[in-house]
Amino acid sequence: MYKAIIACMIGSIFEWYDFALYGYFAAILGKLFFPSSDPLVSVIAAFGVFAAGFAIRPIGALVFGHIGDKYGRKKALVISMLLMTFPTVALGCLPTYEQIGILAPILLIIIRLVQGLSIGGNASGIFTFMIEYAPSHRRGFVGSLSVMSAIKGILIGSGVVAYMSSTLTTQELESWGWRLPFFAGAVVGLLAFYLRKKIPETPRFIEECKASDEDKSYSPVKELFKKSKGKLIRSIFMLVLNDIGFYVCFIYLTTYMTMIVKIPMETAMIINTINMLVIIKFAPIMGWLSDHIGRKPIMMGACILFFVSAIPVFSLIDKGGFWQVLAGQAVFAVGVAMYFGTMATMLVEKFPTRSRYTGLAVSLNVTAALFGGTAPLVVTYFIDVTGWNHIPAYYLMVGALVSFVALLFIKDRYREPLL
């Protein structure tokens, strides 16, 4: 069990490290691949490509969900790992708009789409694999580790960008420095691919899904929509805050700090990195706690926290002082940890084994496509149109309200065996 969990976590760290790098380099990539006289227009274009990587994730969810539920979790995870590694190398080598013109942004979009396909099958596979291996009384804790590995990948990306921003000049960073983190990630990706090939299939899948291999007509997607459609819809609405909360507070907010609050990029990345550590510290605690009191109380508490604190926190961040910005984002970090630490296990416990991978993949990636990847683009656009800097706070409040209502209609199965 421990070897399987560690192998999954390493792969998850790599995939999310690579996927998040793009968001952290949005301002630079916007300038290099979408040059414009208005810097905000370039950033909007860059976030548009960021959103495109999410838009294709539901397709990846269907593809990898089918593979994972019919042919095995391990096979789906190995393929998704390979699919993430090659685009990472390509992105690091990609010529800019100045060098090859319009072909540069086109190739960038293609690379992001391939990465999006991979992520569409990765997170749901990691959650399914690790929690199916976990003892029933520790599912919440193990589930929090699966999410924590993704956060660690994003944290490493944040730390790398913070380090490079503080050691390289702006000219060095824009000319060649931004490429190095992608090359480094590709090396780790190959290691993760090797480790995933060595892990055994989950006993739960072997026990419950042998019929899937024998029944050639069996379709996990059809079974999901036939028997678990209501669970799927409730899961999608439950995850709205999960995506808006993270992508506004930890991907978009670094751009908000630099472009609106006028904090130096290296300072913004240091603050972001510190608060990512807060998530990593608190998420396992919340997962452990959910094994004792349930998943719903913690997740609903996170909804309330975001709804009440969003406007005061953005007002605090607008003051621009290091400690004020750090404290403001730390409030969001605690809320994200509460939701992230319990969300994965809540999802796994909702769906039956025969369609679990597909159920998680579709719900996670549909929500991510609609609300996660689009969040930076939406708030940036409306700030530009309205001139109202607190648009992100109201967006967070709406997400918190939607997820709170969805949770009211979801059964907490933390004391029950997996379906």
C-alpha cells in the first residue's frame, strides 16, 4: 500500500508542477506569445490558453475514465503520465511569437490541449487508486494525501518561479529563464512514469470489476449516466468552490498582486509559496478529522469561511504590505485546505467501483473546465471591463454559496464501506 501511494504521489507532484507553471508564468508568456500594446490584453490572452487546457479535460475524463474502470486504474495512470511528459519538453523548446510569428501561439495552444487531456485522467485516477488502497478508517487521511501531492507540485512550481524571479533579471527571465523549469519537470516525469509501471492494481478493482474485462460490451460511461446521474450532478455543483477557490486564490491572485496591488513578482511568489505550505500543513489534518466527524461538516465550514471572508480579505490584500497580503491569503489557504482535505474522499465514497474512475473524472473535469480554468480569465476580464478590483471576492462568494447548497443534498458516507 505504501509503495503504491508514494508512486502515485510522485507522479501527481510532477503533473501539477508542470500544469501550474503556465499559470505562474502567465504575464511573461502573454508578452512572448501574445504581444500587445496593452499588457492586460496579453495576460487575458495567456489566461485564455490556460482555460483551453481545462476545456479539453472532460474529453480526457471520458477517455481515461473508460480505461481506468474497464482495464484498470494502473493502465490509465501510466498512459496519462506519458502524455504529460512530452508536451512539457515541447513547451520548454517552443519558439516565441517574435521568432516564428502566429505559429507560436498555435503550437502553445496545442501543447496545452495535450496537457489538459492528461490532467483529465490523472487527478481522478490518483484519488481513486489511493483511496481504494486505504483502510476504511483512514480513507479521509489518505485522500487528503492524494490532494496534498497535487498541491506540492503546484507549490514546487511556485517556489521555482519565486527563486528564478529573485535571482534572474527580468530580461533573463523573459529570454530564456522561463524555459528551465519545464526542462527540469520533464526529468521528474520520466522517473514518475517508471514508478507507475511498477505499482500493482488496487485489490478493490480486481475484486469487484473482473466482470468488466469479461463483458466486452460493458461501458463505464453508460453505467455512470444510467445509474449515477444524480450523484454526478450533485458532485459537479459540490466542486464549484473547490475550483473557483483554488484558481482565484492561488493561481490568479499572484497576477492580482503584481498588476493591481503593484507588488514585485518575486514578493508575490514568496507569499504564494508560504501559503501553499499552509495548505499542505492543514489538508492532512482536515482529512484525519473527517475520518472522525465526517466530510460534510468540514466542507460546509469552508463554504461559510469563504463567503464571510472574501471581501474583507481582498480589502486587506489591497493595502499592499507584505504581512497584510500574507495574512489575507492565509485565510484563503485555510479554507482551501478544509475543502481539499476532504473533497477527494467524499467523491470516491459517492460512486460505485465499476464506474468510480469515470464518475470522479467527469465531475472533477467538467467543473474544472467550467469554473477552474476559466476563473483567472473571468475575473481578469470583468476587472478590465468594470474597473472593479473586488470582482474576485464576489466570484468566490457565489462559488461558496453554490457548493454549500449542493452539500445539503449529498449523503456523508464516511462510516460506510465503499460501494
